[in-house]
Amino acid sequence: MGNKKWMKTSALTMVAVGMLLAGCSGGNNAPQNSGNQSNASKEPDAEQLAGHLITKEPLELTLHMHFADRFIYDDNWPIFKEAEKMTNIKLKGTASKSATNSAELFNTMMASGKVPDLVHHQNKEQYDSLGMEGAFLELDELIEEHAPNIKKFLSEHPDSAKYMKASNGKTYFLNFTPDGPAAKGWFVRQDWLDKLNLEQPKTVDELYAVLKAFKEKDPNGNGANDEVPFFSRDKLSGIYDLLIQWGVQGGADAAKRGFYADNGVVKYGMYEQGYKTAIENIAKWYKEGLIDKEIFTRGPKARDILLGDNVGGMTHDWFASTANFNDILAPKIAGFFLNPIAPPANTEGKILEESSRKGTHASGWGISAETKHPVEAIKYMDFWFSEDGRRLMNFGIEGKHYDLVDGKPKFKDSVLKNTEKTVIQQLQEEGGQIELAFHQDYAYEEQWTNPIALKGIKDYVSNGYIMEAYPPVSYTDEERNRFEELNSAVLTFVEEKLQKWVLGAEPINDETFSKYIKQLEDLGIKELLELEQGAYDRYMK
Amino acid sequence: MLPNLKQIKANLIKDRYLYLLLIPFLAWYIIFAYKPMYGLQIAFKDFSVYKGIAASPWVGLENFETFFRSPYFLRLLKNTLLLSLYQLLFAFPVPIILALLLNEIKNGIFKKTVQTFTYLPHFISVVVVAGIVTNFLAPSNGIINILIEMMGGEKKYFLTDPDWFRTIFIGSMDIWKEAGFGTIIYIAALSGVNPALYEAAVIDGANRWKQTWHITLPAIIPTIAIMLVMKVGSMLEVGYEAIILLYQPATYETADVINTYVYRAGLQEGRYDLATAVGLFNAVVGFLLVIFANKMSKKLTQTGLW
């Protein structure tokens, strides 16, 4: 039959390509590859398999992958076909392509009792607790025996290794590891500074002076007092991001609002005395119009609107996308220059950037307890941690998406200069940069990041402004329920008060602040901190 | 008095096609309303999707306790009930009045145009309506504030003021968005009024106002009563998706309702047990209210759901 013949030829091609690739990478990066091979040759069943081949005969594994309500594994993704050629493992997606709610679909799949070999999920905590109930395999031993690349990665990235463990100390889930140093930075309209003969603000007091000048001296020159000195496209983070200027930590991380570690002691920024000074000042700035009057309702389009209207002066936001406004607005606004600057030194004289890009991500995958092919599955997961697999996931297919220049992948012009789709869109459409467990390579993003952003990032990284992030601790089921219960009560109160104080709806003074502290204690802040301390200590061990 | 079996059988055979027509509806109720009640037990369990409903361990009333012992429980309940009550007081009569007004219009084109324009907002998604509201009420250049300033007033940041939240929410989501659509059922009821009654009234010398009061209104009272009873039944289910889009921490004081709090506590994803407990609580309160409303309705208007 034609079909069989096709299979034969393609099997032969696969083997050939596999060997070819093995040869290639051997030439480019000898030490690492030989490491792989010596590890692989310990496997009795892998003796005659060349390169990344996992099985002699093609094998099909099933996969559930549906995340962020729109990414669904597609059997036709060329990047996974490429991986199939190298490994002899074909993935078959089981997630419905018409479903639009990833979380619901995952729960339905689990409840149906038909769990495919590999399961992708976007919620590590839920995955872990199902793993502890026995739905997913413990991966530790499998990794030890069959996954040299994962093992190597985990020993080189102890933080990731810690994060991947569930609260019982075992690993059920391998997660996506993003790469890249900086997240947010301070951006100021440099052309406005120049016009008003001002220096970049180096301290909080100078920051106040600059914002005040933006408000009063009409830097956009339209004769109207319409400038919005400081704005944010995040309704809540806009204010939280300012707290660090008065030395209040823990505000920057939206997922774990308030928590930070001070020499091993877990604290809550909005429960510290310094918070009063911070809020007093922020309320004053707001009253004087230095902070966007609409900061709590402006929302995600704030940058587009305020920068586009030539009224926004300063913001604290992600480097790459904010720097892009220079390209977008240069033809419309003469002299427009939105410049990343170092964070102004806070009241304690420290220059700090609290936001950082997370080294861990809650998306990833693991192996079903019902699979008949645990070894093949872990080897396939291991493939994406190999040098070739990592490059394939980061940059796509050689010759199609990138060329190797001096041993480094460089995107083709057809990818970089595509005006209809961004680089990441182009890759994701073909199965690249998908949030399964792999180690992202910042070099992929660097190639198309705006030079102004790159300069800012370099400045922040080389000067060490970026603070160490609070670690992603994990809880037992019981702890998590209690944490959510207490934390939502505390956070509701904190945010309600924060907005009322900033808006001036309630006065902030010693009396109201001590009442606030008392109320936080009534809501169980102490128990919450104790609980968090336990999880933190367990994580740091 | 019971009809004997033979007679039942004879009836079944005689009206078999009618009974056949009934089957799909019965099936619908069994599949979508009665069978899912089996799952209600997870409100009393520590539910795991992997273990399934039957194998998950019982935890008694723990899920209810988690929800009742929230320090905000009373505020949440009060906000939920007040918001519902205001919906009943202010939003519920609007479609009735609108339908009565439309009924008096004799110009067909004008009537159809008004009807179309008033029910169109129903088809706009709540996200878009919330966006429109936010823009209209923006403190610096929202149209409402511009108008207030032109009339010599002072600009106001409406969406952060707890005193304004209920007005804004009911005005936009319940009245502007839904009133026109709500008139359809009343207009249908009005078209069923016998014209002879009006003719008789005119002969007796009744003016327009009296005709409305003594003929039109009594004719649609049963419809109003039933709509009211049904509305009361879902009183705790205020449209929380829309609240999430419109509220702020600064307006929690009046805007935070049971469902938004549960949502914010991050408990909805994966915590079906707690969500079910909250849903069950809402359903029980709703059920009691329906019984009460139905009794009242029967007493006052001689009509009810049963």
C-alpha cells in the first residue's frame, strides 16, 4: 500500500535526519553533546539509537494542551513535526479545538477519567495537588534515570528545581522557564525635560520637582494645563509601583501583593510603619495632580491615549513595549523621546527596581499516572531541554525561521521584517515559544527588541537596580485554602483603604493609620504572615 | 375518586401524540435540571475532579463555614440584598412604564423606531457597556463631567465614589441596557387586550388616563406578577460580571457582593465545592423568597406561579 511505503521512506528519512542533526550539533558544541551521548549510552535500550531518537519505531503519545483560553496543541505544528523527525515520537492532541475555557476543559478532562499520556496545564498548584492524589507520576526517579538534560538543567538552576517541587517535596510538574532579566522600568519624556531645562530625577524630591514642572510649565506647549505627569496602564499597580520610593517593599508583585522577605523574615509591606509616609506623599501628589486623576479607571489603553495625545509625562512600565512608542509616535509628535531612566533613589537613598521578570512560570506539563510509556514520555520531555530541542522551541526551524550565524541562531529577515505579525506570533503559530517545560532563551527576544529598551535594560541589569524577587513558595492544600481565605480578606481591606486615602476620601493621619493597623490584625494578618513564613522556610530549605 | 388504570391507559392511547410532544421537555428537565442535582452534594465535600463526586470525602458544613465566617459576610449580604432591592424598585417598573407609553403611540413608524432603539443595547456585551460607562463618567474629559462643568458644577470621579455605585450600576446595566428588551413581554401582553373593552370605556366617558388605569393595567397585572416572582427568585444573583467591570476597591463598601468576593478570593477556579456551597445558599434564599413572593402575589392579584 502507498501508505506503508510512505511510512518506510519517512522512517528512513527520520533516521537520516536524526543522524545528520546529531552530527551537526556535535560539530558546533562538542562538550555538551558528548555529555549527552555518554549519558544516553548508559541506557541499555538506547544503545543503537542515534541522536535524539527515543524509540526505534515511531510512537504516538497523547497530549492534553489547552491554555490561556486560546493555545491548543495542533497536530500540524511544523516545529513539533520537526521534533517528531528527531525523536520518533509523535504527539496527538486530545484537547477540543472548539473549547474556549482552558481551566474548565482541564477539569472536565480530569473528571472524565481519560487522562492522556502527557498533560499540559497552566496552574501548577492545582496540578501538584492532583499529582499528590495520584493522578500524575512522580518525575524525580524518571528524571534521575532517563533525562540527562533535565537533570543538568535542574542542577544548574536550583531555583527552578525548588519551584518545580510540590509541597510534599516531590516533582510532578515541569514548568516553563522564562528568560530575560528586566521587567519594568521608569520612562520619562526626555524632550520635555530638555525643554524645561531639567535633569533626569535622581531622588524622590527631584522626581516630585520634575512632575510638578510637567504639571505647571506646559511642556507640550499647547497652552492648556492638560499634562498628566505620572500615569499607569495598570489600575492598581500604578500606585503600588510608587511605594518603593518611600522604601515600602512588596507592592510590585500583583500575584503576591505585599509579601517580601527581609533577611529570612516574611513581612507585609502595607503592614509596615513606612507605609503611612508613602501613602501620605502619594495622596499629596494625587491631590496636586501629579498622578493621573483617572489612574484607577484609565486601564490598559492609558499609554496609547496619554502618550498619543502628547499629555503623558512619565510612567513605570515594561521596557520593550513602552520603548516602542518612540517608533510609533516619532512621526506624529515632533521631538518625541520617551527615555528609560534609572529609578530615582528612594527616601533611604537606595536605587531600587522592585519588578523583575519571573524565572518561573505556572505553565508546564507532566505525565499521567495511567500512561503505558513513562520512559518515552520523560525522554520526550527531556528532548526539549537538549540544546537542539531548546533551540527548536526558541527559534523555530533552521532555514525556515532562522539561520546559524557564527554558531548562533539569527532570525531571517522574512521573520523579523514581517509587518503583519510579530516574531512571537509567527513562532507560536507553528508551535514555537509554547509554554511547555523548556528554557526560554532571551537571545530570541533581544533580536527584535527596540534599541532604546535594550539600552534601558542593560542599564538596570549592569547597575544591579533590580531587586531579588520574592520566591514562588508552594502550599499544602490546607495551607492554600487558609491563605486564600485570609489573604482575600486582608487584600480587600488594604486596597479599599489605599484608594480612599489616595483619592482623599478619607484622611490619613496617626489616628486613622493606627486604626488601620489594628484592623489588619483583626483580619488575621499575623496568622497570614506566620503561614507564609512556614511556606517560605520550607521553600528556602 | 381516582380514575382507574383502564381509563388512564385509554387516555394515554387517545392523546398519544400530545404525550409524545411532552417527552422532549420532560427529558430536558431530567437531564439539565434534575440530574445535576446529584452534584449538589459536593457543597458538603472536599471535591477533587480526579477522585470524582462519589469518592471525594465528606466535610460537613466546612465550605459554608468558610464562606460565612468571612469578615465581610454581613457587608456582602447587605450589598447583595440592597442592590437587588434597588433593582426591583427602580429597574423593574421601567419596562412596564415604557410598554404602557409605547402602547399609547399611534404612529407606527415612530413606535417601531423607539422600540428598536431601546432594545438594541440588550445586544451589547457588558464589557462594552462598562467601557462606555467608564468613558462617559471619566473625571477629566467624560461627557457627563463636561456637561456638569458647563452648567457650573464641579467635576466628580463618579466611579470611585461608593455613594454613586448603585445608581450607576442599575442605571446602566439594568435600565439602559435591559429596559427596552424587557418591554417585549409586556407589549405582547398588551396586544392581547380586547379592544371592545376600550370602546365600552370610551362610550362610558373614560379618558386616556382612566382607560390605562382601569383596563390596560389590570390586563397585564398577571404578567407583571409572574415576572416579579421570577425576578425575586434570582435576587441574590446580581450580575456580578458587570460589577467586576465597574467596581473599585474604593467602592467595595457598596459594590462588593457575594459573588464578586468569592471570585476575588480566587476560589472559583478549581474550587467547585465552595462555589457550589455559595450557589446552594443563593438558591435556598431565592427559593424562600419565591414562596413568599408567590403568596403575596396570590393574595394581592389572585395570580401566581402555582
